[in-house]
Amino acid sequence: MLTREEAKKIIDKVLSYAKADETAVSLSGGRTGNIRYARNSVSTSGESDNMSLAITAVYGKRSGTATINEFDDASLEKTVRRAEEIARLAPENPEYMPMLGPQKYLDTNTYAESTAKIDPEYRAKAAFDSIDPCRQKNLTAAGYLEDSTGFSAIGNSKGLFGYNRSTGVEFSITVRTADGLGSGYAARDVNDTSKLSTKAATEVAMQKALASSSARALEPGKYTVILEPTASVELLQNMMGSMDARNADEGRSFLSKKGGGTRLGEKLFDERVNIITDPMNAELPLSPFGGGGGRFGGGGSDGRPQEKVAWIENGVVKNMYYSRYWADKKGVKAIPSPGGIIMAGGTQSLADLIKSTDKGILVTRLWYIRAVDPQTLLYTGLTRDGTFYIENGQIKFPVKNFRFNESPVIMLNNLEALGKPVRAGGHLIPPMKIRDFTFTSLSDAV
Amino acid sequence: MNRRDFTNILGMGTAGLMLPSLPAFSRTVAPEALLETGVDVATKKRLADAAMNAAKSRGATYTDVRIGRYLNQFVVTREDKVQNIVNTESYGVGVRVIADGCWGFAAVVDARSEADTAKAAEKAVAIAKANARLMKEPVQLAPQKGYGEVSWKAPITKNAFEVPIKEKVDLLMEVNGAALKNGANYVNSVLFMVNEQKYFASTDGTYADQDIHRMWPLFTVTAIDPKTGKFETRQSLSAPMGMGYEYLQANPSDKITGITTRYNKGYDMLEDVTAAAKQARAKHAAKSVEAGKYDLVLDPSHLWLTIHESVGHPLELDRVLGYEANFAGTSFATLDKWKSKNFNYGSKLVNLVADKTQVGSLGAVGYDDEGVKCKQWDLVKDGTLVNYQAIRDQVHIIGENESQGCCYADSWSSVQFQRMANVSLAAGKTPLSVQQMIKDVKKGIYIIGDGSFSIDQQRYNFQFGGQLFYEIKNGEIAGMLKDVAYQSNTQEFWNSCAAVCDEKDYRLGGSFFDGKGQPPQSSAVSHGSSTTRFNGVNVINTARKI
């Protein structure tokens, strides 16, 4: 883990050796640790530290990248020369964009000391807190916790410099009944591990496992569903990942317009749908530089600042994301692709949404989601680990899992109600009540 | 490399440039570096012995050492532009031990000295001892004889890294040009080449040096209809193969002609992209399928993925036992079904075989990642479930006393675990051609190429799409269909298997990115079959309006 000053010193050193027209440097590193368990017993655990430096040299429109994980002066200089050699031999990239000059980055709060302090004992305790209550109730736990603490720094020969440090923890738990007839799931992700209780999350999964045992079969068809955030998050993430402007302009996106152009400015969703990204959000802080990135927000970043962006406002498509080349060609601002998305919701809890439902199905999780038709964003997948029938405002009985075929665009038009957003899978998503959600077949899977 | 890292590399050209998000511990290198020889065998043996001695002196009862050098090259293009050329190398050593009855693992990047590997071994022992406190029962490792100093090399004839980048770029530019000339608006094409140089040593007395090569040429063409605002795509019908650059040299005997040309052990990329561009264009005029029951005739370029999902995965013993419950899931094929000796996985025609030796396949190696000599074994025989895929610490559970040899780690830095072997459907025993098969079908759909795929966490209910769909009416192909996906249940589907073409039609398909585990690891695996008929399968129409 390097400080801002230490990272800047290495980047400046690299740039002092550079002879190419333009040179960019990315330095990132940190520690990741994990613990995995199944059948109420720890199966693997590990920890690794890594730091690596990547140098990109550019001559005209030819670029080359070399990477290294040694940081003495001789190694740095050698790597600069190697990047320059690779660049000279590379074919020209007609879409190459000159590097950015100095940028102003937001000071986002992605780092928590509590997470940086995680050690093997912490992980063992987190696993024990999850396994022990399951053992006591004759249930079987399988779970995984992964934590990361690291930094990312970028710089270039035009004076750009950025530094960010971040921490993160992801935890997921599947609890199954001893007879294999019930299964429950919960997942949490936080920057600050003091906000994580593996015990509390496991209790949710235990309750779902016990309640989902001996599910009944319902006919497939169109149902009102309540999607918990762990169920809807991947569909929404896939939709946001399809908002590339170039694909839309080229006619190969759900945002392409018949006869050419894009559907920017059109109302495609229910007016209660509002989706933004905001690196400064206290619940979901993001790396201040955009344009792609690896685990610590570095990697593929081209140095563009991440700012607050409204993607969908009152159901209207307000923004799409651009490569710098395509934005330049179109003469628009080059908004980088979104990180964690924030979908606005209401004040109702999940329990409130259930209470207000005459007939419907509560979905804990959707699984094995794959694109069926990119034109309509039709996806298929299955419910999993806790699917329940609701009648007259109450959960009546567990139901067998369904396969769905549905588009998030159609789903966000069939909106009935939104609850209070919670963090799920690196996003902030409200529980949603949706009518006419399409289930096409039944599954015996538990 | 996993699917996400790969997508990242493909997307880099469009993201503008800066730095690739590479798999952990990889570095980019010049193309020439891919031809340099790595550490020599004598040095590898010394490094391995140092680790094994260090582990033993700290109390390990078993140790294995994997010294790996992993090389990748990608050439990524669209239309008339090279978007990216990436060469990566990763080298390091992973040491796995049993101490106090428990597994421990540690890895070290760029290990050059005996002190480096000894230190990793000591760390692995310390981790094993710490984890032993949480262990329920000690590891039971099936006995394995040592083979001494042995080696295995993939039987390639042309190392892809010896072919100059310029030649590869020229090929892809020609491919892209042909696509645009024949009706495509856009084309993305890629060459993806892999060399794994792996050395395995264990305290059982095996020192195995192996050289594995893989090759995958692929493309997607897109055709847009400005009148309707719709777009259609067609992906390449190539398979990723355990081959060198010779895969791109197609002989006439490698081509299976018919409604469209398909390929066996040689791929004609230019011919396929020409057909693809025309077919993507033709899809606009294709009839939207009427939902209902159809007899399906599935080409090997499609069926491999159905085999992968509905046979390969459910018959992995670690899934059956619950070790993957939190991520990939468990399995419907429980031990009681196997013990009954009469569980009808499929019809009498269904023979499913696991094989780590098949020439040209992605899974073929001489020895697996725990030093077991690779072999072939039956999973489903004449329709009945007879076995699983299991490794050394699992086989006692199914009453076997030796491992089936299907242990794999995707890097020296990952711990090895049970992975899918090549799982294939045996060819039919009586002579039967595709034409003869189609002649018997009254109402059917002929599907070529893999598309969308999804299956539940116990591998019962699945849905598959494809690349090309043709309607069969009264024994004749009646034209192209679109918006097709079929849904079924694994046991019902394999029991509806009504005919399997003979070995002349047998071909491999496969994937570079079979994902499993937390943190996830990727494995490359092939699945062979001949064209196969399944009766009365439920087909849905996937067209929607937004």
C-alpha cells in the first residue's frame, strides 16, 4: 500500500525516463484475502499482496504497453524502453486520442480503516459466526468472504495525476436444510467492514432456507413479482452496461432508433424510474477516475474524472456513455461508463411491499442470467434460494423455482411500486414490485 | 484468464487506450518473448525438491509443486482497424501440502531460487496447520504411484507464437473485408492463442513436464436493416481447440458440407465469415418461429454446450457433495441415484464419456494437476448413470481407489481442484448421416452453432439458443427460422434422444471459460458429439417489442 506521495514519486521517476511523444503510467496494488466454506467447514482461505506498474508509450498513433512488478530505477527505466519498443512496432490505431492533461478529481470516501485491518483471525471469526448458528439448527452453510485493500495511481507526460485508495468486502451465504428441500441466500457488500455482520446476513439466509422447504408448484405464466435487490441487480447492471453510445449510433443496441440515430431523450420507462451514478454518495462511494478499471479502480482508466451523471430521469434516457474517440467524433462530452448505479426508490420496506400485494411472488435471487436478444435486452434465468407465494398481503407458502424470459426495459415499464434502496452487488437498488413478469417454465432445483 | 478479463481485452480498443486490466500477476511482453524458453527442467526439479524438502521438514505428509509459465496472445480487430495486440506472460510456483491432515497452499511469483520455493512451502505448511483447527475430518488422499521424470507435449505442428503478428493481422483484415463485402455492416474478429508450460512434482515421486497449446479464432458479424431498425448477428462456427496454428489450415476432409459448412480439425475462417455475413443478412427475412413441440436436430457446434451444462457440470462430484453450493450450485444427480445403478439419465442410445486424452481437445494433457496419468472413463452407459468426475481426495466417497485424473488449476497462483474433463456423447454405432436423420423428421428444427445458455443451480431446467435455425418439414429443410430457444429438463431431454449420427460426423466444440470456484477459476474444456436428434422438445419464441 503506497501513499499518494510514494506513488507520485515512482510515477514521476518513470516519466523522467520517457522519450516517446506521450507516456502514461498506472500503478496499483494492495492486498486481497478470502475465506471459503461449505458443508459447515472451511474449505480454503488465502491472502495475497500484489503491486504492479504499467507503462504506455505512444508515438503518433502507435502505442505499446509494458508492465512490471519491480520498482528499482533500473527496472523502471528498462520497462519504459520496452513499452517504447512495443509502441514503435505496433500498427497505427486510427482511433487514438491524445492523452488528457491535468484533471480535477473528486475526493471520494472509498477507504475504511476497519477493512484495511482485516487479518486471518477476522476472516475465521466471520466464517465461524456464519457456520455456528447453522450447525446449531442442523442447517448446512456454504459461504464466501473476500476483502480487498488497495490503491490506484495514474499519471502521464501531460501532467495528469490521480490517486485513490479503497477498501471493499463482499460476503455471500447459502444455507440449505439437511434434507436438501430448502435453500436460502443473502449477500452483502460494503466498503467499511464495521457495517458487515456475517451473523445477521446468515440469519436471513437461514430463515429463507427453513421457510422455502417443500415448495409447491405453480403454473408458469405472467405474475406480479416483488424483486429483492439481490434479484434485480444483475438485470439492471446489464441494461446500464448496454448504454454505449457508439453501439446505439451504429444501430446495434436497444437504444438504436429506427431509421438511424439513438433514443436519447425518449421516455422508455415508467416515470418513477430514476437512475444516476454519483461517486460522492455516502452509501456507495466510487473511484474518482473513470473509463474502466480493475479491482482498485485503476487498470483500464483513461483518466477521465467520474462525476455525478443522470442516466435515466423520470423514465427518460438522459445520457449514454462514450469512448473519448466517439465523443470527439460526435462533438459531445465524453461521459465514461457508469460504476455503481443508484436507482431511486421510495420509503416502503420490503415488508410494506408484501403487505400491499393481493397476489404475487417474492423473489430472493435470480441466477444464471444470460442475454437472449440484445435488440430488446431480453434475458433468461431462474429464481433461486427463496421464492414465495404472496396472497392478501402475506407470504402463504414457498413455490418451486421458475425460469423467466424478461427484458429490464419491459420490467421497468410494468412498475407497481418501489421500496427503500439498499446496497446490492456494488449498486444501490430498491426492492421493486413489477406486474406481468414472464415466467416460462418450472424448475425442480432447490 | 476468465471471461470478464477476456471481455476487457476485447473492449480495450473501444475504451481508448491506456492500460489493460490483466489477470493477476500477468505482465505484458513483446511477442518475441513468447518464444523464449522458460526455466530449464533441471532447474525446475531443483526448485521443486527444495519446496518438498522444506515442507517435509516442517511436518508435511504430502507435498506437490506446480511451476507454471502461462503465455497468451490476442489480436483484436474490427472492420479495417487493429484494436489491440496483447502478449502476456505469467510465471510462478504454487506449493500445496497436507499437514496435520489438512490442505495448505501458498504461491510465489517469479520464483527463481530454491529459497523462494522453500519459503512458499513453509507458508503452505503454516496455513495447513492453522486451518486444521477448523477441520471436521482429515483429507483422505487416494494412493498414487510416482512416474519418475516424464514429459508430455501437445501434438501440434505449428506453434502459433512462431507466426508473425503481421500474418495474423493480414488474415483478420482479409476476414473482415470478406464480411463487409458480403453484407455485414460490422465485424469484430479475434485470434486468441495460449501456451501453458507446466511442471508438476510431488512427494509420490512424479516429475512431469508438460507443454499445452490452445487456439481460438472467432468473429461476430452484424447486419442491420435500416428499414426496420433491427440488427442480426452471426458468430463464427469455429471451436477453440487444443491445437497450434495448424487449426487455421483447413483441408477438404475437415469440412462438413450441407446447409452451411461446418468444420472439424481445420477451420477456414474466410469461408465461414463469407457465409456468416450472408446468413446474418438472411436472418432479417427469416420466419419467426411458432412456439410448440419440435423434434430437434442438433449439430455438434451447438450440442457441445448442452452437454457441458447438463452432463459435464451435474456429474462433478464436488458439486454433488455441496462444495459449490454458494456459487455454481449443487446437482440433481445425487449419490443415491448413482448407487441405484438404474437411474435413466438418457435413452439407451446415450453414452457419455469423460476423457482427458482426446487428441486436439482442450482438456487433453498427459498428467493432471495432481500427477495422475490421464484416461477415459464412462459417466453414462447405455442411458444409465454409472460414474462421476472425481479427484484424489474425493474418490473414496464413490468407492474407487484411484483418482480419475481431472484436477486442474488455472494458474500457478491458484489452488488446484476438481474440474470438468472433456465430456462427450459417443457417436452412434449404426451408420447414419445428417441427411438420413433429417429425412425421418416430420416437424423439426435443425440448430447449428451455440447461442444463449442458462441452466438452474441443480442442472434440471435449461434454455438454449443457437446461431442458425432451419425449419424441417416432412423430411426436408423448409427455410430459415429466427427467435428460437428451447427449454427442457436434463433427464427428460436426454431420454428424448432418438438418434445419433455415426462417427463420420463426430466433431468437438468447447469453451475457454468454464468458470467455477470462489475466487473463480477458468478452465478450457471440449465436448464432442455427432449430430443428434431429440424428440418433442419445447420451443419458445423469443421476439419481444420494447
